[in-house]
Amino acid sequence: MLESPVLRASRHDGAILGEAFGWNMPRTYTTREAEYEVATQGFAIADRSYVGRLRINGDEAIDLVDRLSTNRLSDLEEGSVMGTVLTNNKGRIIDVLLLLRKSDHLMAFTGAETRQRVADWIDFYTFAEDVTVVDETETTAMLSLLGPQAGPAVKGLSDLKLHQSTEIEIGGVQATAVRTDFSGVPGYDMVVPAASGDDVWTALVDMGAEPVGTDALDLVRIENGGLAVGAELSEDYNPLEAGLKNFISFNKGCYIGQEVVARLDTYDKVQKHLVLLSWDSGEAVSAGATLYSEGKKVGTITSAAQGISGIGEGLGYLRNALAEEGTVITTEGDVSVRVGEAVRHS
């Protein structure tokens, strides 16, 4: 497993470590319940150095990635962030990229497990273009602040709107700060040199940030319909099923998978949608479970967790006819599962 650049500092806060996304990361510091509360109500800090960070260099970088992904990247202004979906030739999801346009390059945030696939995909389709991809995941650290009190607590963040970035100084270290609301609550990702990760972590904790681990983050993500690579994001699904229509431009030029995605939308051929799910406390339901209605397979649970109140919460893909809020379906063990809202991202 890879080690985070800031684990030395986070260990001092009593972290219980475990595997997450192929990295050795803090899972909890106190309790999941306490960390959930600070993440949703207060001022939390999380080590998210496992998120892939690629530097895409070259004057033709935007044009190239525009031709490979779903959104109109020519609209992306310097200092702003745009979400776009990298799809294969069947219109299925390889990854969802968040792209930050810097003055002389693109910074691409990828899934933890897909950063090499994304880099290879871009390199494979680079022909005469003057474009290079540098993986900066292990030479930088990414510390994330979240919760409604996070913005006001750090100078330079309070006025930052969703999908905007700024350069700030924390503990004498320059950081690129991006507001991404990555877990469905106010959230800011800060990228710093790996050698400075400890110092920035310590400075933010001294400002009042309370550490949270991956267990609490995953629950917040699920409750807010956040997508995870290998769960909701995979080549089993297309971006329309995943609620990513706002990450797609239907009137730009071609991209890989464009014909399939356009046909699904134009002829209303999307067969299933991602929805929020819940079930009674004490029932054993896990990711990967099949969903049934009247004995027929109708969907799959992609993420599952026990909510703070004890109620099971999850995400899953479900056939359109049953993807209505309030519908009740079952799993293999005959557990009743209630359908919530459809997931849509902006």
C-alpha cells in the first residue's frame, strides 16, 4: 500500500489506519459518529492524498482532453474547475475528471485507482499534439477541509464559490485551493508539495480543524449521492445512468463514446438510474447485492453503509420503472429496501 505524505502528522492525532483505495490511510480518529457530525456541521480536515492528480502540459491540452471526454472544455476559464466524463467507445464510464485550468497547464483530479488508466488513455490518443501527462499524486499531498464552518475558518476560502480555485498560504506554504464540495457538503481541496504536507496539516489543526477518516467520509458521500470509482463509476455504466447529464455537452464536437451517449439521450434509451437507497437497521446489506422485484433482478447496490441513526443507507442502479421514490424492493436475503431520490450531479 502507498503511504500518504501527511500520515506522520495524522498519526499524532490518534488515527486508526487501514487500507483505502490502495493507500494506507486514517479510517477513524475518534468515532465515526463524532467525525460524521464535525464533517456535516463543523470544521473538518481529511487526508485525501489518494485522489489522483495529473498535470497535463501543452498548448493543446484542453483541445485534446475535449476530444476525449463529454464536456465542452473550451468554456473552462483559468482558475475554474469543470467536471467531464472520460468514456470508452461504448459510452461507458472510465472516470469522472475534475479539471482545473491553470495558466500553463491543466490539473486533473482522478479516481485513486484510475489515475494510471487516465494517463495511459490520454497518452494513447496523443498523436501530433504537444501534450504530456505527469503524475503528481505522490509528489504532492491533498488535504481537504469540509463542513459549513470550514470556509469561514481559513482566510481566502470564505468567498470561494463551487468550482472556483485560489492560491492561499497556510503555515508558510503555498497551496492551490479548489472548492469541489466533494462529499456533498461545503468542501475544499488543497494541493501542496508532499514535503510540506505535515506542516500544512498541523497548521490547519491549530486553526481548529478536526480530523476525520475515510469511514465518516464514505458515509457522508453515500448520503449525498457521491460517486466512487469501482462502485458507481465503472465501465458497467454510462454517464446518463449515473446522473451526470450536466457533465455532458450535447452540441460540441465528437468525443470517444459520443455517438452512443447521444443516441441514448435522444431516443430516451437509458434503462436504469442511480438512486439513493435505505433499509432497516440490523439488516445485513452490502455493496454488490442484487436487487429484486417480484422475483426478477432489477438492479444492483453499489455502495452501502450504516447510517448514524442505525438505518442502512446506500446507492444503487435500478431499472427505470422502479426508480421512483418510495418504491420497495428486496435483496437476496429478502431485506426490504426503500428507493429514495434519483442521483443528479451539477
